[in-house]
Amino acid sequence: MAPSNILWHKSTVDKQHRSAKLGQKPSVIWLTGLSGSGKSTIANLLEKRLYEADHATYLLDGDNVRHGLCGDLGFNDKARVENIRRISEVSKLFVDAGLIALTAFISPFKADRNYCRSLLANGEFVEVFVDTPIEVCEKRDPKGLYQKARSGEIKHFTGIDSAYEAPQSPEIHLHYKDETAQQTTQRLYLALQEKGYVK
């Protein structure tokens, strides 16, 4: 909450102008799921597909923002909430710029994802649940994190000793288990087209 003496400065060039210039509907495509579910891989492939279709995008990845914007945060529940709050505010600015912002974050808590939704206009927040069984995530485990969490080396690990609140009614529910990342991304892209989020 900003102090009462700070007012929002309205720009002459607004979101409608910027999105019209770019020829697209600005939005946040928010990929959520367990560690190892495939969020980052799918988000990267989706951004490439959108770029090839002449969309203006930006991808915010969980690990990448920890190098700068959220580099001062840990991984307990309080820090996770602040991490997603910051990402939500940045995503709102990207939408105001007329862009399609893609995010790839575990974002384990429903209230935090809903916070981002509350910042945006109706239809601008697209929750994509990358629903991959934890046993599949553990088998992939590209960073060896599950093994460390199971052995106690990592605390507050989502799905092990920290809760993951799965979306109950996401805009798009992706089951990602028995197909390639490219196939899953294609299904996501087609679903975004069918629902009118992208051209």
C-alpha cells in the first residue's frame, strides 16, 4: 500500500494506445506447478511460438528473478509470498506496456496467484496449471532438488515439507506427463487461441 501522499501519475500514452500499436491483447500467462513440472521449458517454448507469430512478449522465470529483483529473499512461506507479490506488480507493469507477460513460478499459494489476478482487468490474467504428478517431477528433477529436500538439505520445499495449493479452476489445465514439451506447448498455444487470448 502506497503512502497517502503518493498519487499515480497518469501517462498520456496508456495501455490501450500501447496494445493497439502492438496489435495484441496484453495479458499475464501465469504458469504454476511443482518444481520439475515443466513450467520453464513450456514457457520458453511458448514465448518462442508467440514471438514467431509477431507478439511482443517478456518471460519472467522463477530462477532468473532470484538473481536480481528477488535476490534478497529466502524460501520460507513469508519470502515466497513477497516473491510472488513483486512478480505480480512487475507483471502488471508489463501488461500496462501492452505486452504479453509469461511467468513460470511454482507460486504454491492460491491467495498469491489471486493477488496478481486482482491487479489486472478481467481477462488479462490467464492461470495455466502445469499438472505433472510429483513422482514424474522427482524422476526428472533436473537440479537434484527433490533428493536434497528428501534428505533434509533443503527446507520449505514445495510438495515435500511445504504445501502446494493446486488451482481449482484455472483458465487452462495442462496435464504434462506422457508427451513431449513441444506437444504440450502446442496444446497450450491452441487453447490460448481458442479462448481468444492470442491470435
